[in-house]
Amino acid sequence: MTSACNRVGLLLTFLALGCSAAQKLGHDKPNANPFAWVVGDWEGYRIDGESGSRSPLSSKIIFILGGAAVCEDLTVGGGAAPYRGFYVQGPGPNQGQWQMHYISEGRKSALYKGAVTDSSAEWFSTKISATRKSRLYYERLANDHWRRTMFVSDDLGETWEELWRDEMH
């Protein structure tokens, strides 16, 4: 188990360094990447699905690997303990399928699989528990505005409830 954890830690460290290095080396151009519309520096807010409360957020999304994939450095909230997260998204092993690897500062991680177009993306968790599933939906509203909504289901996807929504400008 420790060996696997160390490999995951090394992979995530490499990917984090790769995001920074790739941009410095000029590997920031899209290569027919349908997810290019999310690349940029974004500001906005996260809306809690239950309470409706808002928290400020900032996000930096860049191309890596010559535009084959994108990575995001996300901060939600301010103050003494903001939420931090990082993901890498790129094509999966099957034609038309994409994968997203996500890790938060609290060392929680998740693998999602989904589909990406030039105006939306939909991701499904590969495993949370025997009955709980999650779905992450991106929608392009304008060139300077997009939305990301996290839904959860406690009945294997029969019904979905909004957990939070990010509005990005």
C-alpha cells in the first residue's frame, strides 16, 4: 500500500511540476483539444447546493503535453483555510473517452471518466461507494463564462442532487 501511495504522490508531484514547466517551455498550444474553451485564468464563485451560500474562487487552467491535456489549479474561499484542488484531464484509452484525475489539498483523490465537446463536458465518478455516485457537468455559456456543477446520487444515479456549482468568468 505504501509503495502505491508513494507512486501516486510522485505522479502528482510530476504532473504539478509539469504544468508549470510545460507553460514555460511553450507547450501551451492546443492540439485539436475540444476542451480548449476552459483554458485561461478564471475568477468567480462557488454556490453551495444546499444553502446557496457563495465563496470566491480562482482557477488557472493551462495546456500541458503540447495541448493534449489540460490541468487546473483551483482555490475556493479565502481566509485562513481556503480549499485547494488540482486536476489533470486528457484523452482516455478508448476513442472519444476522456479521464480526469483530481486531488485536493486534503489528500482526497478521485478518477472520473467522461466525454468532452467544444461546449460541454460530462464526467462520472469511477467509484465512490457501492451506492453513491458523482457527476460533474461543464457547460460553456459564452466565450468568457462557463459553469461547472457537481451532482451526487445516493441511488446509483437514479436521481441526482446538486452539491455545488462554480460560475467562472
